[in-house]
Amino acid sequence: LTEFRVTDNPTAIYASVAMDGDGDFVVNWSQNDGTPSKPDWNVWFRRYDAMGQPLEAARMANSHTTGTQRFSSVAMDIDGDFVITWQSHGQDGSGYGIYAQRFSRSGDLLGGLDEVQVLEFKGDPDMVSFALSLDGAVTGSIVYTGDLGEVADRVEQEFALLGVEVDAWVMTNREVAIRFLGADGRTDQSPILIDFVTVVGDAGAGLSIYTEVEGEIGEFLVNDTTLGDQFHPSVAMDASGSFVISWTGFGQDGDAAYQSNIYAKQFASNDVVAADSASAAWVGAVNADTPPVVGIGSAVVTTDDPANHEIGPGYDGVGRVQAGSGMGTGSLLTSGYHVITAAHVVADDFGNALPANTISVTFNLPEGDLTINAVEIYVHPDYNGNFAAGGDIAIIVLAEAPPATVQRYDIYRGADQIGSIFEKWGYGRSGTGDTGSTLNAGTERRGQNRYEMFSREFGGAPDGLAYDFDNGEAANDTFGIVWGRDDLGLGDDEAMTAQGDSGGPNFINGLIAGITSYHLTYGSANGDIDGLLNSTFGEIGVDVDVSLYANWIDAAMRGTPEMRINQTVAGNQKWSSVAMDADGDFVITWTSYGQDGTGSGPGAGVNGENGVYARRFNSDSSPVSDEFLVNTFTDKNQQRSRIAMDADGDFIIVWESFQDRPTGAGPDAPINYGVYAKRYVRTSLIGTGPSYGPNGELGGELRMNTETVGDQRYPAVALSDTGDAAFTWSGNGPGDAQGIFTKRLYKEIDDAGPMVTDVHTIVTDGSSVQLDVVTEDTIIYTTVQRFIVTFGEELDITHGSRGAQSVLNPDHWQVSRVHEDGTVEVLDDAVVTVEFGLNKAYDKGLVTTPSGKFEAVVSFDGDSTTAGVQALKDGKYILTIKQNITDIFDNPLDGNFDGTPGGDYLLSFTVLTSASEIRVNGNPAGDQ
């Protein structure tokens, strides 16, 4: 690419750039949108494709525009999601603070609060016919005759015809909530108006609409500590999108207000807060006389005396979650920083996470209660406020880990829960099955039950494990009465959820298999001993199936509280830079004033004694090493370090060093800044060879600049996946007394495996073709016959479709179907052909412009036993790209994105092209 102008704003400054795995990139900067006398600094960005063509006009990243927003940094993951961070004045209540905004690969804002407006049906109408309008556009007629679910479906359909994406669902027995989605959700919308309404019913019947939640952009506060100023953020992202932000913080950890340290915080990926999966809604009772009465999971109600089920020492990892005025239960996960609970415990009625500063977790320890505040809340994006619609699961990030003696728990990842006995724990109300939840909440209790059905079998949550509360009598065996699932219970060990248990763990073999979500009753005619929803015998409990969310939980556990990076607090630590490898290990470097022991050169540091330090961390934010000195030359100033890392964790640190002097005649002492760098190997190689230093350094420091007349300053460095390096800096040089100069270093051996960067399905509509992104668990509503799979580099095609390492070999591609019982069937000959090359989709006429990327066009046959090529049938599938495929340097596919060659690539997706009828009742006998 040749040089091109990103912005024509004359005040634009402090640019930063990030690139995804196949060359798309984003540039961000700060600019003054005010005047010199009344400045208004904001952060802007612009996205480009791999050919350097702009994807859109420049946009502002920050939504809060009061005060100053500047010194931004950007990072991008392998498929194009990105995060921009900056410092903002006066927003966190104490000087400068660090803020950030998440973006999808298409530039949509992620996070924040969705706009929610609510239709309210009043009185007792027999029929309501109405239309809605938004910004002058009017829907078709919508008719209510008693089924609010039908109204919600029609609202979604009618707004879709207007080009507006909304999610509508039944909020109460009189209300339908309408949530705006995508970028529209994060901004304040005009009120929806009732265009016309016709009501048949009593005199008080009617229809109204109101706004419940204003849309709000999702920029978020990064720093947990708001006292003092936080400056100069840096951000890095791994291949999956988890990211770390580092910054300089003043006045913390015993320092005076003018003294500073380096802090950092890790965040879960964008997929954790905005997953590409769909929720099923509650569809009502099946084969029962009356619809169920549904309520949130309440405490452990037992068959016998609740005192027999109180918990003694040794189970202290199950804690009480206090969320504002509400209470629930949560469990400490293996990290020690994360608590798993139900989403409805820590979210509002619309699925928005409650403010973290209103939430705490209390652990009942032998030495007394220990309460720890939350610093971050991750609510599953499928949760919309209706616990019976799925996604009722959340992760709380604690400000600190409790003592190591507090028990930690892992999650259940199997698929054999039905028929298994589980142990239930909770702090909620209690009582016996005859009387229900009559005892107050607050005491930890346990009990047992058996998972007998998936709740989706009776129209409940799509992700639920269900059990009933048996007393040994067939008359109260609800599952037996309604669905023919006969089981009389576990005797005195049998227990049921009650109010306050919400979020509590349910263990199978010591692993958390379920999270208490809600319970329901089908009334006395179907087994409930008293017909009331009060946790008595005959009621049904539903837990969230944790195994379905294992990947999401793992990703959410990447979030951490802020931590101090530097160990030496004396003096000032400033100007941090962070880099991550493909699977999340990271290194932070910074300038330390007064620590490297020598020098009295010019500069803003303490006595001019400025040195460069760094520290390594694992992907879970645990430190690998102590801080270490980077620069070998310690006289004068060494400062403003920057870092870059390749896919497997090798890295380079570059900095400006006051050690240059012109060649030939001149002073013996240094008079100029120069640009220096040092190479390091990944953590796993430290100590494995004589050429590696104690901190993993590979040789000494290297001077990058050739010109030594005048200063060379403000360096930066970038590394490719395999380790090729590009350096830039500002200084005097050939043709420009103050220009931007660059130098490239190439690694002799390419040892990085190729990665999958994008997957698209080809959608044909008449003569037009469009590409829709396919990510993990995407539901595809169009015919699937071909995918376009993009790779980050050129691949081996030797011997074509029969090559042992060739991407063209169909044997290296596999399509499997996941059946309803969880079994996986590999489809024979499902991959018919694979075509590969640079701009292959363009060459085949599938797109109108070349992408500049290496693409495989993959054709499928959904039924190889039938003549011709068939589209994939409706169902759930797994696409496997095998590690047999290599790049042109013989490196196997890095399908699991861990930075090292080897590992199959797996992608789950669902095809749903028709609304074919399926049986939902569990018991087929008799009339339904």
C-alpha cells in the first residue's frame, strides 16, 4: 500500500492502528472538535479492508464528550472484533480515568443498555387491533385476542419489514417488551407511537406504550480504583478476543498523589457480552389442564426437618450474593476470582447487568463472614430478563480472591445429566415439602434430587435441566402424571428450590452441573400438593444446564480485577505498553524512574534516571516472573518502551535511549536519543538453551537507527504471527529532518501455523449474492450449500485434492451432524470440492471486488446417498478443518488458536431454513 490520508482534520494526533488475521485494520486518533480557546478533544476511528479501502467514514468512539478524551489505543482479534481505549477527564468522578468501547467486526457498538419500550394492555380486552409507528414509518395491523406471544412475534415481523431489528417478548401477563437491537439499541430511539387502535372489551380496556430503558452507548470504565488520575492506556488482544488494558495510575498503593505505578486489567472477549446465538421463548404448558405458574428459584426446601440439611464447615465456596436489595446464591470457581450465579440475580428485568458496585458476595468461613465486592458482571447475552427463555447464567468478577482455604469448584462438561442424582445448595428460604418455604433465608442448606427431563421437552427454557419434588406418592409425582416419567424420589434426601436459592449450584460428582433458575407448578390436578407455587411436593424445578455454557464460562473467566504490575513502588512508573500472544499470555513493559541505578541525563524523570522494565504473565493474569530490567546500557535515559508479540509468544521491546553520538569527529559522550530493541523468546523456552538469557532475552540490545545525527524518538514495533518485525520512529534522516522512518527484520524460519480468520455462508437471492458471517453457534436461516473460509496466509496445494497436506483435499474437511440425543454423526462425502487461492471468491464471481485474502470456497452435499448435490438439512452441525492442512512452510493448521502449529478447527452452527412442525409433548398417549 502507498501512503494515504486517514483524516483531514488538522488537529488529529496520537494515532494507533490494529489489524486482524487477514489484513483488515482500524486506525484511531484524537482530534480537537472545538476551538483552540475552547478545546473539545475526542477519540475517532476509521476501518479499512485488507486492500486499504475505507469501509466507512470516520466515526467518534467515545459517547461521553464532556471534558477531554485522548491518548487512545486500539487492539483487534483474529476475525476483526476490536476495542478502543482512552483517557477521559472528569468522567469517573476523580480527574482522569480510563474508558473503553467494544466493537464488532462490522464496527457495531457492543455493550451498553438496549432501548426498551413496552406495550401495556389495560383492562380486560377481548380483542385489540392496532398498528405502531416509528419515525413516521407504520407497521401493518397487529391483532391481540389473548395470546401475548403472538403479539410479540408479529411486532418483530412488522418492524423487520420496516428495516428495524427488535426483540419482542412477553414481560408480564399484560405487557410486551420491545428491545431495539444492534447499533440502534445502543442509542436513544424515538418513542414508538400507536398509529391506530380498535378495542373490543370492557370499558377500561385499552392499549398504551412507554419507554422503560433509554438506549445507551456501551463505553465502560476500565479502572476499578477511581481515586487520583489514570493516564496513558495501552491495549492488546489475543486471537479469541480476550484483551488486557494497562495504564499509569497516580496516588495508589501508598504513593503520594504525584507518584505513579502501572496497573492492568483483563477483560473477557466480545463474544461473552454479545454472543451470536438465539434464545427460545417460553411457549407454555404441554398436555396439562392449566398453564404453569412460574417463579424464580427460591431456598432449599426439604422432605424432612431442614435442620438436618444445614451445612457445616468445608463447603464455604458457596456464598450469598447481595445484589442491591435482592439476594441469591453463587459459587466460587477454580480461578478464585469468579463466582457463577443466575443472571436474574445480578441483572435487571431486561437482562442488563446491575452496576458492579451494588453487588457483593459473602462467604461463610469458620472464622466469620467474608464479604468481597464485585468489580465486573458478565451476564450471558441470551438473557433478556425472562428467566424461562434461557441464558439465565452470569459470572461475577470479585475485587480480590478469598483465602486459598475457601473451596473452589469446577463445572460439569458431560452430557449424561438426565437420570443423574445431584446435590442442591442454597441460602434461600426453607421448609418442608408439606408446607413449602416457610423459614427465612440466610442459612446455607443442601439436599438432593434427580434430573428427569430437559425443560425444553415441556416448552420451558431451551437450556434447562428439570426435576420434580417427590414425596414417594404417585399422586404427587408430577412428571409421572403429566409425561409418564415415573419416579417417586429419593426419600428424606429429596429437596426442592425455594426463594433465595437462585444462582445456587447443583453438583454431580462434585462438579457444578446446574444453576438454580426457576420453579413452576401445574396445579393440584397435576401433582402439586396444595396447588400453590411455594416449593411444596409436586412442583417442578429448572436449573440452567452448565455444560451448554462451558465455552462461555471459560471465556468469561478471563476477566480479572485491576492489578499492580510493577513490584518496585519507589519512584515513578509510567508509559506502559502491553502485548498478547494468540492464546492470551501477555507481557507489559514500562518506564521506571530512578530504578536502574545509574545516569543523570536530561528528561522528566527522577534525576533523569530512567530505565525500561517488563514483566511476563500467563493467560489467567497470574505472573510468570518478577519484573526485570530490559535495557543493558543504563547511563542517561532509557524510556517510552513499546512491545509486540508473535503468535506463540516471542516478543520484542523497543525504546528510546540517550546513548547516540555522531560517527567520526565529535564528543565522546552521548548527545542524542536513538532507538534500541531487544528480542525475547516465549516463556516455555526460558532455560532450555544456552543462548537464552535468564529473562528469555535473545542476545543484547540492538540499535535500529542508522542515522545518529539528531534525535530518533517515540518508537513503535509490530510483529507478524511468525515473528517478522517492523519498527517505526520519529527523527532526523535521509530526505527529512523530522520524519517517520521504518526498519524491517525478517525471521529466518516461519514457525507459526496458519489460522482460520473468517467463515461466511453464501446467500443467493435471485441474481444477487451476499456473504453472511458464520461464527460459533450461529443459526443460519438460509440454504447452506457453500462456505467461504478465509485463512491468514497462503496454504499448501501440492498434489491438489489428493495432497497429504493440501487444503484442496476433501478428506481434510469434515461435516458432522449433532442429533437431538447429543450423538454426533460424521456425514460421508459431505465436502464435495474445495477451491483455494488469493481472492478465490472474486475469481469465481461470488463477490464483485477482490478481498486481498486467501480464501477456500467449500461446497457441501447434505445427502451423498441422493443423486445430485443436496443442501444441508435443518439441524445442528460441526465443521472440522483438520490439522493435516499446512502452510507453504509445512506448518500444520493452528486450529485451536494457541499460537503453535497443530490442532483441528471446529465450528458449530445450526441450519434452520423451515418452520416445520415438531412434537413438543413428552407423552404421546391420549389427546394433546
